[in-house]
Amino acid sequence: MLRNSVFLLALFAAPLAVAEVPVSVEGDFKLKGFRFASGETLPELNLHYTTLGRPQKDASGVVRNAVLVLHGTGGTGRSFLSETFGGVLFAKGGLLDADKYFIVLPDGVGHGKSSKPSDGLRARFPRYGYEDMVAAHHRLLTEGLGVNHLRLVIGTSMGGMQTWLWGERYPEFMDALMPLASLPMQISGRNRIMRRMVLDPIRNDPDWKNGDYVEQPKRGLTSAIYTLLFMSSIPLQWQKRAPTRDTADAYFDEMVAARLKTTDANDMLYQFDSSRDYDPNPGLEKISAPLVAVNSADDQVNPPELGVLEKEITRVKRGRAVVLPITDQTRGHGTHSIPAIWKGELERLLRESDKAGAAPASSTRLNPLVDLLAQKKPIFGLYAPSNRRFVPPGTTAPSPEPPKKTPLELAQDALAHRESDYIFDGSMEAGLERGLPAFTEFAKAIGEAGILKRGPAPRVTHPLVVKTPKLAPDFARANDAIGRQLNLGVSAIVFVEAESAEEVERGLRSMRFKSQGGTRPDEVGGAPAFWGMSEKQYREKADLWPTNPAGELVNWTIVETKEGLKHVREIAAVKGIGVLFPGAGSLRGVFSTTNAAGERVLDGEAWEGAIQQVLAACKEFNVPCGYPANASDIELRMKQGFSVFVIGWGEPGFKTVAIGRGIAGRGETNP
């Protein structure tokens, strides 16, 4: 919402039945070393917020009642505590009753009590954009407030535009979306020109002094306010308020004077400039949550004659658009802040998304890992059993050694552990030819042992997850290796020692057939038979999830070197990664040194810092984060936010799986 809309609403709001706004709590969350999309950084980015109510978690630890409410340009989170907004929605009996919902009202970057240019940096403040604001709010929720899921994202004007971005950047994070007074397109046409009419007069005013003014640059600021008033004007209501020349002049002077008293030129510049990177249009198909977009026919910022909303909403799978007709109650662009007018649409959205959010009774996915990842459930898998025996240093192997098991017996052992979500094999990391023959025998045996449950919807009970040798620098060799592994019927490929986004992107292409835009060789080997389908069906289903929502293949990527840590944010941002891991074991070696006695000494603080660095990147880009856990640390790692666990085979591993599933409240097992 444009802050001017709040001023106008105070003058024009019609009498509405409102209740007392519930008690709110304010707080601040500080992000250390926040990196903006421009490459600029702040040593500390402060995010101010207001909350109402308390978060409620289900048995699996997922917050189910959180609502994120996003303000508009120049506004603050507390603006929603007005009687006409919070008194309608948040009060007892309201659609977002604070006794039932945990409501989060953040101040965006550059706004309110969050970090902004007028705090001291002035024009040296990082040039933030909408993408930065969305990423920062995501970290506020996940890291600062412990919210791992949202019941609803609702936003007004700028907040409405960011609601579209939330639906694209974090499609599984919320149950429903409600953008108000916005369009799902790049800022262009008259909207962009009006924003230039705000920006240019300030920058061109000699008194602005490149942001280092002592007094506000009044000429430029006044001209900018003129444009702002026009952007949020309400023709019908303004005519009622100022029916004569003299009353119009007085009203105009009153509005300009009020804005000049409260506006900082640098803050205003940054706020209006931040919309430059807004463009949800290319990714509308990514939005999977139910969405209703509400605009008003008297909105001068998003005029209905453009026809944009009605056209583009057809690209949103479960999207619906509403343009409210002009009435005595609508207030132009500011209608977004009068829920008494549009709360019927919100009620319908909550009802529809409640049904949509219910877990399906059964799944038609071949690969159950996709279901678990999509539902954001914790996942627990075991290393494949083998005949290898670990002999602790200083001890001797038992004599006689136990008889070696056949591949079929090992496969039967693996499938017998029904609490394991998948089977993990790392034998090919050091070289494909070294581990492929034995794994091929194991894969053949596990197929014979019944890994595939046939029926109307075939399902692999324990998907095979395998490491592939390091991708770089020989990408041709890596492409061949991944193809040969996939031809055995595996469901997930793990990239090791990832050190750049480009490396991962090339690896992901190796998991996709050329017809899907990838580089995977056309040969499919025995994979179709392993999956219980024809070659044609296999080629359709063997694609990368979540890049292709219908895909059945998943990628895991491991960051385990200093070079990888240096680029971990770029790696985490790569679309198509299903799970991102810190290579805890390898990083232990990276952060260890040899002392004078020849002993290896771990720098525990640096090692843990590296693990948390990967976790932070996962949270920022909404990628599930994995960890090689054991019974002593799985509870801690789950609390920190890790959700996919690789666990050693044997009794200690079985115990670890049981602990993790108990914490997650996962009582179901594989069939």
C-alpha cells in the first residue's frame, strides 16, 4: 500500500463495525552479514516485526496457523493494527482471529523500524529490491520466529506484489496467497513513469546533494509527493471531499503539508526504486497454492482497463481474480486496507485452501521421496547393508568371520527395515568402475526382492539414492556416469564436492533427457523394468523434481570444501536441487590441522560454522537441508532445521531412525 492511502483512509473511511484490536508484541531480528542481490552487504540488517497470537505446531513439528501480512510502499507492519483492518480481521471472531492464528506483521527492509537509509548510511545504504525483501522476511520467519510453514500470505500493494513472489520462490511454504491491489507483471507503462516522477525530482534537486543533505530537499520532495497523491487518488471520494475550487485547494495543501512533515527523501527514493526488480510474470506457473488476487475498479495504480489480471491469472494453477466494482465504500488503491469490503473473498480462500491443504489419502508417486519432500516431512534413510566389517583401530577382526551374504540376502535385509525411507549407496564416489559392478548386482537383487509394489499406481518402497563421482572438470565423463547409474533404476543422484552453481547446473542437465532440455544419453538400460513400466512411460516420468513437478528423479548436492562454502548461496539458489547437504565428514578434515605430536586437531567452532553456513543457505532459498546423523545428534540437528538424514546401517543406525521418526511424529512405515 502507498502510505498516502492510509492518510486518505483516515479522511474518507466509511463507518464500519469493528472490534478492539488484540494486544501485539514487537521485536527485532538481526541478520549478520546480509548479502543483497546487488552484491552489497550490511554487517547487520535489522528486521522489525509485530506479532499477535502464538504459533501452533502439528505432531510433525510444522507450524499450521501462521499468517504473514505484508505492507505497501512507505508503510509499516503496525499500520495493519488499525480498527478498520486489524479490528475487522484480527479481533475475536474475525477471519484471522489472533486467538487462533499467529499473525506476523514485519516492517520491510527500508521501512519503519527496520534498517533503512535514514538510519545513517543515507545513499550509501545497499540498493535493495523486492527479491531482497522477500528473502529477508523468509529468514525472519524461519530463523527468527521458528515458522516453517504459513497458513496464508496476504499483502497490500507492494506487499501484494511480494505475495506473488512468495508463491513462486517458496511454493510449498504456504497454504494460500492473497495479493491485494497488484498486478503479476513487471512495473511498466504509466506505473513505471509515475515512479520515475517520484524518483527524478528528488535526485535532480541540488539540495539533495547525492543524499548527504542537512535539510530535506523540499523542491524535489514536494514534486514527488504531488505524483504520489495522484497515484493513490480517489476521483469519486475526492470530489465529495472537495466539491469546490477553494475546498480542493485547501485539501491539496493539507495533504502535501502532512506528507512533508513525515517523509525522508532518501527513504522515499529507495522505497520506490526497490520495485525495479519486480517481475513475477515468467514464473506464474510455479505457484501451486490456491491464490485469489483482489483489485478495485477505481485503483489508479492498477487500472482494470489494462486487462492484465484477468489474462495472467489463467496461468496460475489454482488462481482466481476479483475486480471489485466502484461503490461508495471503495477507496481506490486504498481499498486494499478495508477488509470489510473484500473479506468474503478471504473467507472463501481460507475455506478452499483448507481442503486443498489436507494430505491426500494415498499417493500416485512412484518415488515416495518426492511426496515427503513436497509435504516437508523429515526423511530418514539408511546406508545399504554390505559384507564390509568395520574393525576399530587397535582391535582385531572376529575369528572366524561371519559368512558373507549374497546380494539377494543383503537386498532382503534392506527391504525388511520398513522404517527407512530410502537406501543410500556411496560406493561409487571415488570412481564409477570401482563400485558399479557390486552395486549393479545389489540393484538387480533388490528388484527381485520386491522393491516395487505393483498395482494401479506402482511405488518403489525404498528408493535408491547413490553418489556419483565429482562432476568437474570432466563433465563428459560425469554425464556418462550419471546416465549409467540412472539406467539401473535409481531414484536420486548425489553430487559430491559441489563448488559452483555452474557445476551443479551442468550436473542437473545430465539427469534429464535431451527432450526435457538435458544431456542424458538416450539409452535407458533396465530402468523401465525396475520401475515397472514401459520405456515410453519411463521417459515421461524420469525427469527432475521439482523442476518438473511431475518428475520422479531427485538431486542431492553436497558442499564439503572451502571453495564450495564460498559459493554456497549461489549453489543453493540453483533451481532443481532437491536437498542440499553440508559434507560433515569431509568438512571435519578441512577444518582439522596436525599438531606437533602428529595428532589431528579439529577446529570445532569453524567446522560447526561451516555446517550452519550451508543450513542458512538452505533456509534462505527454501531448499531442504540434509545431514549424516547419529543417535547423539539427530535431535539437535532436527531442531536446527535439518530435515533429511543419512544414517549408517546396523543397530545404532536403526535406533537413530527410530529417534528421528519419534521426534517427527511419523508413525507410518513403508508397505
